[in-house]
Amino acid sequence: QALGRAFQINSGFDAKSALKFQEMVQAYGNVDKLVPQEARINELLKEDAAYLPAWILKAMLLEHRAQFKAAAAEYERILKSYPTFSPAVVKAALVYSEKLGDDKSALTHALKAREVTRDDPRIARVLGKSYAAQADWPSAVRNLRQAVQSGLEDAELYLLLGKAEASTKEFPRSKASLEKALSLKPASNVEK
């Protein structure tokens, strides 16, 4: 209600536009609300193919359905029209890194995301992983440590941090990171 009122007061929105926008905002980040809104999302995109709230939700639906290449393509299309739209930049970096294994594209988007979202630990992780893939170990260490210090904690992250620290000859830190990785996940899963 408050969001609807705010857009009614704001110069560019009438009540109908504000409610349409509010519908889309409520579905953002909540798969339980996103999936049932699919017909509405498609309807809004038929009315206006560049309606950003529906457009980002369409990309998120594709991602939810494990159609990662299609989701990445949608994020790319969004970014052509809205180059600094942080949700799309972040989502693109994450999809390229975590779902498609495309470290080059992930790095490109993560660097853009870093410009608009300074402290996102997920972006620090993507940057660290991408730099590690390029054997840029000092940059990998810096970003992976930022991810850890921001609260991300999983075996894969600590394993990669340990490898990067060993590559920069920080052996005591590397040992601690690798021990942390082993403590978070059984050795058989970490040894990959």
C-alpha cells in the first residue's frame, strides 16, 4: 500500500501504473509468488516489451526453470537497454559463474556489478572464482577473502581460497582455509 501511494505521489506514475509495478515488486525474489504471476508477466510484456519489472521477472522465471542460457540471454538484453540495472548485472554474473561455468562472461558482469553494488559477497565470490580461473591469484585471494569476511561460508569457497593462498605462498592461511573447507563438508565431496 505504501509503495502504491508513493508512486501515486511521484510525478510519473498514475494509480494503475503504481499497482502494476507493485505486483511485479512483490514477485521479485519470491519464487512462490513469481511462478503464479507468469501469465501476468507475459501479459505485461505483450503490452510493453521493455517493461523492466516484468522483463527481469521473465529472466528470473527462466533461471528458476534451469533454462540458464535463456536466462543469461534475457539478462544481456536487459543490460543493453539498462546497462547499470544492478539486479540484472548481478544475476548475469551469478548465472554465468554458477550455472554456465563461463568465467570470462562472469568476470565481465561481476566487474560491472562491483561498480553498482560495492559490498555484495556473491559478487566478491564470482570475482574471486573468475580471477582464480585466470591464475590471477592475488586478485582471487582479495575477493575470496572479502566473500568470507562478508559471511559466505561453504566448502568450495574455502577450498578455492586455500588454493589461491597457496599460490601466493601464504601457506599458514592456506592451511587454515583448507582445514575450514574440510570441516564444512565431508572430504569425499571437497576432493573434487
